[in-house]
Amino acid sequence: MDPMKAQQLAAELEVEMMADMYNRMTDACHRKCVPPHYKEAELTKGESVCAWTDAWPNTWTFTRGWDAS
């Protein structure tokens, strides 16, 4: 495979993976702690620490490892 095409494919897959992860995390937040109908512009403290604090460190570790390869 042409190296440029391989790089383009890898970039497209990374964007798709990040979009999927964002959608899954949003769904998890809505299921666990953030109502899907927003009444305030900002998250409450309980809402902001709910799912993101559990998932984000693992996500950061994964994506940093992904970039290093």
C-alpha cells in the first residue's frame, strides 16, 4: 500500500475512533448522571465529575500510546 494512502487511512480511522468514543462517553453520561435535557448552561459539580473522571484518564493513556506508535 502507498505510504500516503496508509497515512490517510490511519488518520480517518483515528477520527472515526475519537468520534465513536465521544458518542459512547456522552451516552454513558446521559445514562448515569447528566439528564439529556439541559436546564443550565454549565454542568453541576456532580455532573462534571461523573463519567469523565472515570473514563478520561484511561482515554488519555490510550491516545498517548496510540500517538507514540
